[in-house]
Amino acid sequence: MHVFLFANPFVPIITLVGNIINAINIPVHNLGWSLIVFALLVRLAFWPLNTAQFKTMVGMQKIAPRLKALQAKYKGDPHKLQQEQMGLYKQAGVNPMAGCLPLLIQMPIIISVYYAVREHIALYQHATWMWIGSAVAAPYPRVFATSLSAPDLVLLLVYVVTMYLSVRYTSMPATDPAQARTQKMMAILSPAMIAYFGFRAQWPSAMILYWTALNVFTMAQQLYLLRRYHQPLSVLDSEHAITEGVAPEPEAPVKLKPSPNGSSSRRNRRRRRSRR
């Protein structure tokens, strides 16, 4: 136990997560639904952070014309472009890195659910949920899990779909086409890698169920915020750069201050007369 404490810094969180799931299971009487309820509680706990992330996404869309103007103006000077972009972000009050904060804070909980299920795998060996452990699953153990401790191919595929949607519509929007192509590739590769490792490692369906529920609740929150703030779905789509299809904001014309003695205007009038 002491070796485990030294090797895994998440032990206190793992213990807390396991205790919360067990406490939820007392009135619910089903570990599958208890994991879903726990995912909902986690989503509600991080609601303010995700709302702030959403507002940053909307703010990024609003400055897209100004951002595109900077990209055109400093096309041959990446260093200057980066400086001007940072100044624009500061002026507009948006932080492109804000999208990483909710994920970084939630990561210990996501990892802790994995270890909590692994440590208490005996509790899930006779637990069922929906088709998992039902009479439908019994003839096809390689496709359907016989309990929440066993892998379930169908649930894994559902999780991969929800992960793709979650990565696509919860990541910060790309600021240029190259970044958009990278994020589009990651939105496909990340779920594919999860599917491969999940299938090879035979992950218990219990933790896949939690991750799937968390993705579904995340997308539900995003759709709610879209409706509340009257924004189109394109605000959340990270596969397209926010500067695509946007006209650059024209620079404000420079106004020349007239000379105090009016000599400039008199000089211009004399020039016009001479031309005649």
C-alpha cells in the first residue's frame, strides 16, 4: 500500500471518488446509474469553468475580422504577428488557452475513476446496466459485456462517437487554416487511439460508461449555452478556422490634422488654381 501511495499521486482523489460512487449507489441500487449520476455531479461542479470557456469561444468569433486583418498585415513576420495577436487577445479580454483549463482540472477525476473501478472490480463483477449483463448479452460475450467489470464493444463504440463530438465542439476554435487542419486530424485520431487501446486492454465497461456519460453531459451543456446566448453551432466547431469566410476588418483611415495657420489649405488652393 505504501508503494502504491508513492507511485500514484491520485490516491486521495481515487479514494474520494470511490466513496462518492458507493454513497450514490446506496439510494440508486445500481452501479451503472450511480456512475452516470456521478458524471452529472462532476459536470455541474465544473459548470462555471465550462461556461467561461464557452464565452471565450464566442469572444474569439467576435474578433475574427480583426484577427484576419492582422494575419494579412503581418503575413511575412510571424514573430510580429504573434505579438499583435496577443495584444488583440488582451484588448478583447479573451484567452485562447482558457479551453485547456477545464480539461486539466478534470483530468485527475477522469483518471481516478479508472483506478477506482480497477481497485473495486469485485463490486462490478455482478453489476448490470441496460443491456450489460442482461439475457441479450449472455450469448455474445465478445460483443456485449456480461457485467460492468467486463469490456463491452458496443459501449466502447458509443464512447468513441461521443469523444469525437466532444473534441470537435469543446476545443478552442482554430485561428488559422493550418491549426484547423491539425485539430480536425486530432478529433479523428484521438477517438481512434482510444478505441484501439480500449479494445486491446479490455477496459471495464463501468469506466467507459462514466466517460461516455461525461461526454454526453458536456455536449448537452454546450447546446444549452448555445441556446441561452443565441449563438450558432459554428461557434463551437474547432474543425474550421474562425477566420475562414470572414472579411478582414479595414483599418481606420488616418485623419490629417489641419495646420494651425491654415497654410496647408491655402497652399492646396494655389496648386488647384495653377493647374487651371
